[in-house]
Amino acid sequence: AVKDVDMIMVVSPAVSHKTVASLLTPLLKDGQIIVLNPGRMGGAIEFAHTLQRFALQARVYVAETNTLIYAAEIRGPAKVEILKEKNKMRAAAFPASDNDVVIPLLQQMYPQIEAGQNVLETSMNNVGLVFHPAPAMLNTPTIDRVARGEKGLRWYKDMVTKPICDMVMEKVDKEKVAVTKALGLDAWTALKWVKESYGVTGNSLYEVLSTNPHVAGFSAPSDFWASRPFPPWCRLLGRWRRWGSRTRLP
């Protein structure tokens, strides 16, 4: 699959990045570009370090996007529905000095991709941290209902409620933006991200999420522990909380 290709795009959960990197190491050739779509949080850094750990000999380029280019959901075995190709997205190489090699090729496929400052910016502007953990942790009864066979429950309708969005998700987003700005990076609020990605309008995060037709069909998960955004994001939240309290972020 990767022999003699210019670009290898890894579209998989972040927990698999290290494994994929270890498997690719002996197969890579000089000049190949690897793009994690998405990188989630620190994906390109972990991927590059894993290649180094497994003694990569080729000169390759590693990059990440800040989110998956498609809004998509599984609809059955080996069947995925693409609901939307996002209007705008950022990508960056690691190191950022390789942006000039990676970004033009990416833009040939997806002209809406912009060059990020570096992979720290693309990682910090990944909104999965805002959208996934709080609704999962605060909706265990809803997830249990799905697990017991109830049909028709949706993530952005039944789990992202206005109280959860206003009292938790918005506050998590403000903290994320504060950390991003403190690092000297361009910070997007979750509200701006939804508007730019999907072209929807609204005055609050809850409004743009609840009225976004492209994600309305996303199902509620059936297993709390198997909901893949949960464990890594919650650990990350804890690290941010401790770091933020020490540095007294604005």
C-alpha cells in the first residue's frame, strides 16, 4: 500500500499512531510524506519519535491536521457515510520548516487546507478535547440506554445538552484557548472552529452544534469505556488543569 507513493495518509484513532509508525519504519523511502489526518494531540511528534526509536533510515516528512477532513460515521461493517467535507482546516509539518514541502501537496487534494504555525498549534486547536469528554462523562445513563438496545439517541441532540455545553464545554474551551494563547499560538475558539469548518451560523457554541445539519445524525455511543475519545482526553484534561494552576493562566 505504501510502496512508491508520494503521500501516506494515516486516518485512524490516535491510540494507533505509535503502532502504525513502528510498522511503517522499515518500508519508508526517501521523500515520502506521512500525514496524520488527524493528529489529535501531539500525534506528529509521537509519530516522528517512534520512527526514530525504530531506527528509521529514510528521509521522510511527518505532518498532521488539526481535525479529520471529513465529518463521517460508521453505518455498518466496512461502510462509512461521509456527511461533510470541512470548509477549512489547518495542517503543519514536524518540524515546521518542512511546511513548504508538505502543504502544497496537501492543497492539491484539499485546497481548503491552510498552513499552521507548527504542530503545537494544530494540536492545541483540535476541538475533540472540548466536544468529547464532558458529554461522555456526564451522560452515563444515556450511554447505558443505548447499550441496553434503545435506538435513535444522538450525540449532539441527546448528549450535548445546553447545560453541559454552557457550564462545562464552554469553560473547557476558554481554558484551552488561554493555554494556546499563552504559548504564543493562534487560538481558535470552538465556536469559531464550528463556523469555519461547517459554514453554520449562531451566537453560542450550543446553538451552532445543535443546529449543524452535518453532525445531527451522529449516534450516541453504546459503551462508556469503549468511547475512544474518553480515556486519553480525560488524562490530558488532568495534565492541563495541573499545569494551568501552576502558571496562573489568564
